Amino acid sequence: MEHLALYRKYRPKTFDEVIGQEHITKALQNQIVSDKLNHAYLFTGSRGVGKTTVARIFAKAVNCQHNNNGSPCGECEICRRLENENDMNVIEIDAASNNRVDDVREIREKVKFLPVGAKYKVYIIDEVHMLTDSAFNALLKTLEEPPSHVIFILATTEAHKLPPTILSRCVRFDFRLVSINDLIKLLQNIFDKEEIEYDNDALRLIANAGEGSVRDTLSIADCIVAYSDKKITKDDVIKVLGTTDYDLLINFYNLLYNKDIGGILDFVNNIDSAGKNLSMFVKEISKHARNLLICKSCNMPNDILNLPQDTFEKFVEQSKTFDEKTLISYMQTFGGAENELRYTLSPRLLLETLALCTMEGLSAEDVKKN
């Protein structure tokens, strides 16, 4: 049997299965139920948050013979055809590789033909911002006055690159990054179905690494599953992702606070000898400063950080030892050095320099001068 990646195997088939985008799925369901559909939609947002998935569900629902409160039934002939991706009434186009004016002219010619055995013909144009200027101009007239049987769904991660004339003709829906809690629940559900054992700290690390993207989260989960062989632990996630244990970050910041030069040099030596990606590490150092700043300045910090309680308490305790100005300086210095560490000939020396200079209260510009 063909192996399917988790993000493909568990791709939502109804609006109810989509997570983190209720503000969009509810609006689309209401339009379908009331039969007040628009002729053009713009789905915009970060990668992996469900734009194409929702577009496919919507394309299925508008033609479904027995839709359930605006969501496709999944059982009628049209739903089954779409499930097998062989319905000629739903046309998916990748604008990254079909971005010429001739490609759009071909669409303009084909929209005239009526759908076969369905009510609507739906065009899903992915990465629409990749179209050329002339292609956008060719698309404009069709978007302005399309046949009544045609619906366009434009999907993009970069809506600001679309001409205002295109934007003004679409109903826009902005997809949000998915919360850590929603991603954790999704992972729990999938791992339970796959009969994979896990601990909660491991799920939290995977969800955090996904950074709000469902697809990225499930791709990371696939890697962890392949490594761990049906039993996922926190240590497995740290090894596969190359991330740093929270206790190491806390220890590093204690060394900074105590101005322990020898300790810092030993610390960098140890993580470098262990094969740690120093560019990834400096990113985590910067993020840790941000986390401490949140602990220090926000009313409900763990609503933002979503950390295990024992780790959160350690963060809160450490945040008391730094003032806000120092933490902001750490964020600026370490955050700005991530790319430099990737390309420098001696990342270890650069990290040591960064750490020791920040220990002396030097700014990012001062560090570069030194």
C-alpha cells in the first residue's frame, strides 16, 4: 500500500474538520446555505494554514447534491469524483508554473463552457501572485464579468503583490496561523488513530516547531514518527529537530547574567562538540529573550507561550533577574546574527563573540564593530 504523508492522509474533507479558521468556514457555509455566492474569492495567509484545502472543500460543497449545513456530504457522485480528483468542473491551476498571459487566455476561453452534471465550474488558482502583469490584465475582465456558472478562488501567501484592480473584485478571507493548542489537539487525534505513543512535552515541541502551519507541523511529525518507531518522546523531538532543551537555554542565560566568561566558553564548546547547529541555537537564544520578556511584561504570559507548567515557572523566575531593556537588546543582537552564523567561516567564534560582548552590555552594532 502506498504510504501517504500525514498532512495528505489527514487532509480535512469537510468544513468541520478544518482547524483554526472558523471565521472563514462559517462565512462560507452561510453563503452556501443561503445560496448567496460571490463570483470571486481571495484566500490569503501563511503557508500550510488551509487555503487550498478550504478551496477544495468549498468547490465540493457548492456542487454537492446533499450538502450538510453548507458542508459537502462526501457520499454523492460529485463528492466522490472530487475525492478522486477527476472532476472536470474543478480546475486547479498552479500560477507559479502557469503564469503567462496565454495561460490566462486559455482560462478565458474555457469559462464559457457550462459545467458537466453540476451547478458550478470552480477555478482554483494557487500562488496567484506569481502571474505576470499581462496575465493579471487578461484575468481582470473575466473576474469582472464572469459567467454565472463560474466561481474563481485565488489563493496566495502574498496578497500585497496583487494589483488593486484584482483585489477589488474579490471577497477576501485572511487565514490565520493556527494556535499551539489546536495543533496539539490535532496531533493527539492523529497519533491516537495511528496507534502511536507520545508524551505531552513532545507534542508541545512539535506544535511549537510548526509555527502555526498545519502542514509544517504534520511534516515534522512524519519525521519524528519515522525516527521514533511508534513511541515519541521529548528527547526524540529534540534530536530530530536539532532544537535545544529549555534547561540549556536557562543555563546559558544564567551564565550571561553572572558574567561567567569561562562558563560561556565551556558552554559553546560543549554544544559545538555535540554537533549542535549554531545558527539554530542563536535563533533559540533570541526566542528565549523574547519569552522572558513576555513573562516579565504580560498579564497572562503562558497564554502566549503555552509552556509546561514546570518550565513556565522556571522562565518566570529567570525573567526576574533581567530588566526589559536588556532582554530587548538580547533579542536584537542574537536575532540579527542568525543569518551571519549560517555563512561565516567560524560560527563558533562568532557565537562566542556575540555572547561575550552582550555580556558586557554592548549593542548589536557594537558587536559588529568588535
